[in-house]
Amino acid sequence: MQTTTDRTTTVELSEKQKGKTVGAVTNAAKILRFLRNTQKPATVTQITRGVEINPSTCFNILHTLIQEDFVQVDPVSKTYQLSLGLVGLARGALEHSPELHILKPHIDSLARKYNMMAAIWRKISDDRSMLVFTAESDASIRIHARAGSRSPLLLGATGRVFVAYSGMDHAALKERFQQLRLTRPLSFETYLEQVEEVRRVGWSIDEGYVTPGTITIAAPVYELSGEVNFSCSAILFNGQYDAKKVEAIAEDLRLAGRALIESATHVPVIRSSKLKPKPKAASKSVSLLS
């Protein structure tokens, strides 16, 4: 077991031994992100303009990524897109994630306990989150969502959780909120109140604003650093449970969100008794992405 002193020493050494950023690796990452965000094949010219690198450099990196099965090319249209070779890397990352290793048993248990779908979302950028794990019940008619699906960071119950601890300023938050595609009206002022409620009670609810006929509940996963990069969520059919049961599910999700902290038994003291981080600033299935 690694002690607090060991961890401190490791951090200090890593700070001293930092090397230079490798430009080719950085550019390769930019190209992969560009192809992910465009969600359609792109030409070398489009990629070059999008990532702002030299055309010759871009072409050479693309050639290398093709050899590694991270990118594929259409020789007729001369366009490039992500290859399925990346799927293996993604699965490996999920399988070896210490956070998911700790959280999965809690999510599996909740799915069985309440006969519902439970899930884990991860914040992957300043404007996106990703569904990284799902657990389904044995119900003959149940909700299904695909791991790997991405969502705008603000969207759904999980979005309210991430926003509550993001430190995003009011203007940026309002601009992003106005870009959301909701299925029924929701004012920005009401959304802000719901975000504030997350900080007060430790969980959030979305009542069909993303997918009609469903209710999504989410709670933050607290980390020792005070950051919130994961959320635990439950997705239910509207009317499946009464208000009392919904609150019980929310409370269990909130408790599951403490799993990372409670697993760190080698940490001698946790200052906050509530374990709530402060914001940085101030078989049939129904397919669902929320």
C-alpha cells in the first residue's frame, strides 16, 4: 500500500523529472480529437486547417495513425476517419480504471435493488461527458444506453452535477445552456436553481427534459482532490416509482458517490464531514442518451 509520504515523494519527483512536450504526439492527439469532433470523414486539407499544422506533417502523422489502426482512409474520396482500432484502447482504459473498479459494484447493486438502469458518466472535456459504464436490470422492458456515448456537459441530471462543481462563469454557462436541445421548455433561471440544489442536497434530477417519458437522477462522485469528474446516475421510466422511492434512489446514488473517498483508507484525515467538495468558483429495450 502506498503511504501518504510515498505519494508526496512521487509527486515531487515527477515534477522535477518533467520532460519536454513531444510535438508529434501532441499533433497526433489533435488530429484524433478533430476526427472525433467532426463525426464524419475529412480530407487532409480540412484536418490541416482544423488543427493548424503543416500539411506535410499532417499527412505523415495520418499515415502513421493508419499503420497503427487508429485512423482509416478511403482511397477513392481520400478522406480520413477514426478506426475501430481505438476501441481496444478505450476498453483497456475502462478495464484498468481504478475509479470504475471501485464504482462498478455499487452501480450493479443499485440496478438490481431498484430494477432499473444505473450508469457512470465521466467528464472528458470542458464541454463533453461520456457514458463509461451501464448496469441493467432483468426487467423484460427496460431502458438501455450504450457505453461510449457522449453528451453535452450541461445536459441532463449528470450535466447539472458537473456544472455545480465546474466553476463555469455565468456568461459561458448561459451561452452553452442556450445551445442545448431540450424536449420541453426550461428557463435558464430554473436551470441555475437546479444546479444550486445539487450543492445543497447532493444530487440532481432531470424530469424528461432530455428524453420524454423518463426521469434521470444523478449524484457526484467525490474525489480526494475535491474535484468531480464522475457521476453515478439512474434512469427510470416516468411514473415507475413514487416520489419517496425516487428520493431513496437518489440517496443511494449519493452514498455511492462517496465510494472513492471511503476506499482511500490510507488517508488519515478527511476534513469535511459531509464529504462535499466546494465549487471551484463561487427483452425489449428503449434506447436512451441523457
